[in-house]
Amino acid sequence: MSVNRVTTRTVPEGLDRARTPLRGRDAELASIEERLDALGRGEGGIVRLEGPAGIGRSRMLAEAAAAARGRGTRVYEGAADPDGQFVPLGPLLEAVLSGEEPLSGAQRLRDLATAPGRRFWLLQELGDRLREAARNGPLLVVLDDLQWCDDLTLLTFHTLAAGLSSHPILWLVAVRAGSVPSAVRTTLDRIRRAGAHELALGPLGDRAVARITEDVLGDPPGPDVLRLAHRAEGVPQLLVELLGSLREEVVTIDDGTVGLPAGPPAPRELPSVARRLDQLSDEARELVRTAAAVGGTVTVALLAELLGRSSAALITAVREALDADLLAESGDHLAFRHDLIREAVEAGLPLPVRQAAGPPPGRAPGDTAEADRLRAEAAELAATAPGPAAERSLKALELTAPHAPERPRIVAETIPLLWQTGRAAQARELGAAALAAGGLGPEDEAFLRLALARLAVQFDFSEAVRQARAGAELPGTSLAVRGRLLAMLAVGLSMSGEHAAAEQVAARAWETAARVGDRTAEATLTTVRSAVGFHRMDLAEAFRQAERSAALADALGVSTSLWLPEGLWHALLANTTGRTAEALALADEGIRIAGEQGRTAATRMWLMTRTRVLLETGRLSDARADAEAASPAAGDPGPGNLADVTLRYVMLRVALHTGDRRTAEAYAAEARRMRSDGAPVVRHFGTWMLALMADFEGRPDRAMAELDAVMTSPAADRPAYAGLIDPADAPALVRMALRAGRHDRAAQAVALAERRAVLNPGLPFLAATAAHARGLLDNDLGPLVSAVRLYEDCPRVLARASALEDAGRKLAATRKPEAVPYFEKALALYARAGAERDVARVRRRLRAAGVRRRPSPPRLEGAWPELTPAETRVARLVARGLTNRQAAEHLSLSPHTVGTHLRRAFTKLDVSSRAELTRLVRHRDDGE
């Protein structure tokens, strides 16, 4: 018999993961090493590292940073945390402004990051600093826990990564797998389309688990220790913490092998689980602890009963627990992400959870009388005060039992109220939870899908179509709800650009609405009729139907309208046909009313609409300010299709007119995403934006290649203007086509422009665009001069300036002196608009025509070279003592826009208060 050496000991104190070797990640490290080698050769890029909580993302980043430093690469490291999401740009500033070699100008960057409305300047400044640093050698920028980054960090990251892609800068970012906020998901989608290298960290294999166990315990593990280690299921953090719990347990070493003679240790708290619990809100922490006490899987309804709350009231807490990777969805139940997590939470409970003490005072589930009273109040307030209406509707939900028959209908009533008050994400989650709960009758499901379709209109045209179609196809629903669903489906199809399908569905919806006398559906369908008239180029009919639709919606009250608000279409139609003053008046009134009533969603939609109007009137600075004020918020459901066809398009156009290449490239990246959207109209906008960008870069062949698919699509699905966004784009398309040698496409654009003008003789703007396009195609001065004359009474500043420039260009070929007045008028219009790139081009034409003096068109802001005209007007009004609201009323702008102009003026003039600005205005305007 042999006697084995037996030793009893505890695990050494002070052992941590940072000091143990990295195990089981050889392939991932090799991939990162390849990217670092490429960085050393001057190739930048993005590497995205993804994996669940505890899988070792941060350790991988640390190893990569160490490898980069070993190559002599400058490394900037930053990390987000859930408590720091309200610090704008915190993680990225931490990365580039701390460490051994921070970027220069730290305080300037911090000031820009914390000042509202300075995103543009911040991106420029930070981009310049990184570009300068990269000239001295390659850079590695590391960002950990992207899922907790604030919106400004996300925006800055993907914008800079795209704008600096030609520089030796490698971005290494880590994000938790699974559910992440929508703004993070959007950022991940963008970098994927930009060619990011993706590494997914999965569970460790058995060999790596055994090696880590030996690293932690100091000797090879025996079978019983390995069985314990395998409970971590290959998650390194849980494995090390589980083994760390043995520090207070006696283990034996029998002949060099670690064993557990007393069996596995009892469950205990784990540090990582405790940290995640501490980061939760009180409500979410209580929910997780209650779920641990129950054990196994649990339904939300059971948790609601134990906690004395309604299921709806737990939505936020459940989402928080899911986002923290503590809980996971398992069918219609919730389960802990890992058994060790459940045991660790349970071990932290001082005693069994005692909840069933009943609901909070005054809110007993089943109090139907109180719930009915709150619903009635919500319905009464909805038209004029959606905020208080939403709160009453939510309280009614809390008082309604989970399985009460009226509950789905209350959810359907609550969704549009939450959306209107800027809580779209909460509205979507509420609706999705109600659908997922199941057990719905056809009528209840139909009402829920109608509410979700209305919600989706602003964010995801295809999702609006999907929800409306699913509801309309439900068997056994009433004619009234089916008619509204069909009307909503027709609107969704129309907004998506599926014109033929929209017209067919609208015909069915009209018949259904007429049978039940539904005036709300009639208002919505009248908007669809207007869109059909627009697509057929019958603009007189389109206006008649738009005016009728807006009148019907006003008479019914905005809260009953299926598309909020119908007047948006009227404004867009007026703008597209040259009735710009009318469009601007409609938008201003819409913003005013929506603001007074606290309708956040409507205010943003009106601001988005107004960006298009301001662009076409040549108010580029105002258009950009409105676009920034209406920018999509974090948590918005869907890609933001309305933002795609308004503010993103506008921001690209402004960037092109002002020669801002970096901003243009950022929005061109958005256009590439838009080109693959499910909605044809979004794809068409994306295609035209990419064509404009290619033309800006001097690649007309590429521009025409982008447009070919749209211009050859079947007539039923083709946009009314063959892929163009606006009638005034026809001359731009003709120029592109001629430069690319595509006379056929130029002729196609002219034919459409002329047909549109002939069909609508009462709209001089359309005649002007047709004459302009014809003059370019035929290289004929007559139509160009005619276009200049027709544009004179139209407030389309940029279109008029373009016609003047083209007429001058034609004259300059043979009669240079006669070209000069045309060029000078174009120059004055471009300068007034702030279109710096166009100004520079026309000045070159003047010099070529023999004008040696520098033209000086009269400008209001002559003493203010730093500011745009709009910023100068705001600065002067503020210096006179006006508040932002008073200045907004004086200039017919929104207070948001005035605030944006004022912040830009403060930055450009290097002042920090109204008093400083007032002194500077008096100094300059007095001519001192």
C-alpha cells in the first residue's frame, strides 16, 4: 500500500484575474495582433469585441493595449459605466485626455462637450487633434462597455471613425452581447457597414477552464474541483469568483491534485453579481431578489402579484434586469442568466422575501371604478394635454388586473399618449409586452396593432406597414377597427413609397370607412388620396385633398387622427411645389401649437419638416439648427425613417453647399444605410444623397451608377420625380448626367420636368425648373434666361442662384461682360444663404470673366465675419435685451433654433455671457 502526501490549505489571498495568464483566447488575440500589425503599416480601422457579461472583454482590451504599447503605438483607453451616462463624451474624453500622452487642448474639448449645441465644433476639434496626433505615429483608441456610452460619445465615435478612416488610427471597442439600447445598436450597425472587424467571445473550452483552475488554486484540479469549475459554464469571471470562494474553504492536495473532501461549498455572494445588483434601481433590485427567492423560471404576472404591483408597472424594472444580464427571457417566462447568478442573489437575502402584503395604498388591482374614471379623464385631456392624459392612462393600467378583459384596450389607449409626449420606447415596450402575453381576442389584438402602427410611422415605415397589415388580416374583427387598420396600412404604404399598393388598399379602406361612417379614417385616407395625386403629378388635386384632410383632422381633434398630424403632408407638398411661404407658415404654426400642448413627438416632426423648407429657402444655418434640435433621441424605436427623409437629407445638403466634407461624409454613411432600408422612399432618398456626394467628389460616373436602379424601376413604384427628392433637383441631375456622358438620363430628367410643368400650369416654380433643365440639356441660353425670370417671384433662393450661375456660365463662353451681372446676383444669393462652397465657385467664374475686384454684395453682418447671417441677427436681438423666446417670435423661429444660433455665436466670438456679447455688439456696431 502506498501512502500519498496530503496537505490541507486555503487558496492564496490576493490572487486576482489580472495576474493569471490569459487562457483560451489564442485565436482572438492573433486576430487583434494582425490588426495591430496592419496599424503599424498605416492602416486604420475598427475592431468590435462582443460577448456577454463576465466573458473577458475588458481583459482582452487590456492585452491588446499592452501589445500595442510594446510596438511603440500610442494608446488611449476609456470605459463607460452605467452611472456615467449623463456625462457627455465622458468615456472618449477619458481615453484621449488622460494617460501618459493625452491630446492637447484638454480644457477646450471638455468645454465643448458640456456646452449644449456645440456638437459640430466638438467633432471638428476632436477630429483635428486626433489627425494631428496620428501624423506622429499610429494610434489605438480603446473604448470599453459601449452599451453604457452616452449618445454624444456614440455619435462622436462613429463620426470620427468614418471621418478618420484614412489615418493610422485603430478603434478597438467592446460591447456586451444581447440587448443594448437602440442608439448603441444603431452605432454597431453603422460600424459594421463601415467594415469593422468583429470578434465574438464565447464560453471557454474545458482545457482553458482546467488551466485557469490550476492558475487560481496553484495545483492541478481533481475531478470534484473540475465539476465545481464547470458550473461556471466557461464564463471566466464567474469561474474565478467561484474558485475564489474556496479561499475560506479547506481544500486538500493529494499527490499534487486539488480536491474537496467536504464536497462543494455552499452558494455565496459573488462580487460581480453584487456590483450589478448595486447598479440597479431599487425597483429592479427588489424584482431580481424576489425572482431569486421564487427559484427557477417565473412569470411577470407572478412577480407582480408578489410585489403588489401591476405587470405594466414592472416593465421598466424587468427591462433593467434584462439589460444588466441578470435575467433572460425564456419563452413567456423570466429566468436567471446563469444558475450561479441566481444562487449568488439568493445567498445575499437575509431571509425569504416577504412581499404578498398587498398593493400600495389606494391602488388595489381590480378597482375598476377608479380605473374607468382615470380612462375618462385621459380621453378628455388627450386633445389638449397629452402629458397628464398619459399619466392617468398609466395609473388606470396599474389598477387593472393582469388578466382583466379591458386591459389590452387600455394599453392601446396609452401607447399614442406616451408617443405624443416623447416616450416612444416605453410605448413600444408596453405594446410588445401586451402582444407577447398572448390570450388576446381578435378585436383587442387589432386595437393594439393599430396603436403600434401609429407609433411606428415616425420611426420605421416598414414596421408601420407590418403592424397595420397584421391587424387588418385578423379574422373576426369589427368593421370599424378593420377600416382604421386599412387606412393606417394605406398611409404606411404611401409613406414607404409603395404607391400602387397604397392606392389599392385605400380603395378597400374607403369602402369600409363609408359603411361605418368613420370620419377619422376618412381624414387619413384623404391624405393618401393627396399623395396619390402627387405621384401622378396632378398637383391641383393633391392640394385639394391635402387641404380637405387637414380640415377634417382639425375638426375631429388631433388625438383622434390616425397620423399625427395630417398638416405635415400639406406643408411638405407646399414646399415641394414652390409654395414655400405657405409651407413655412404651416410649419411655424404646427410647432407653436404642438409646443403649447406639450406634444413632443409632433414638435419634433414639425421641426424635421421645417428643415426641408428652410433648406430650400436658402436659410442653411437655420436649417442645420432645426435639424440638430430635432435629432433622434436615444431609445427611439426603429431607424428614424422620418428623420432620414428630412433632417439627414438636409444635413448632407447643407454640408455640400458649405463645403463641409467631414459632415458630408458622415451623412453619406447614413445614406448607405438608408439605401438598404425596407421602405422604397428611404432607399430613394439614400440613393440621391449618395449621387450628390459622388458628384461633390468629382465622380459623375459614380453618381449616375447610383441613380440607374431608381430611374429604371417600374413606373408603378418609381418616385414621381424619377428618384429625385425635389423638382429643383432636375437641373442638378442633368448636369451630372451630361458630365458622365449619359445624355439619355439627362433627356429623361428633362422630359419628366417638362411633363410636370405642363400638367400643372399654375405653378411657375415647376415651369422654372423645366426651363432650367432644358437649357442645360440643349446648351441654350434662351431657356436659362427664361428660368431666371420665372424664379424671380419664387422664394427658392438656391434654385434661383443656380439658374443665374448657369445663365452666366453660358454667356461667359462668348459674351463675358454680359455674364458678370448674372454671376454677381448668384453670388449675392449664395452669400446670403451662407453657401460658402457655391460662393467660392462663383468667385472663380467672375475672375475668369475678367472681374478682378472682389465682389462685395451687401450683407447685414459685414462687421461679423465669424458669424452666419442668422447668428448675427440673433446676437443683435439678444444684445438689445430680448430673451430667447422673444427673439424667436421676432424672427419667426423656434426657441430651440434661437438657442442653437446663440450657442454657436458664443463659441465663435469666444464670449461666455449675454453681458459680454452685448458689450461686443455695441463695440463693433458703433464702428470703434
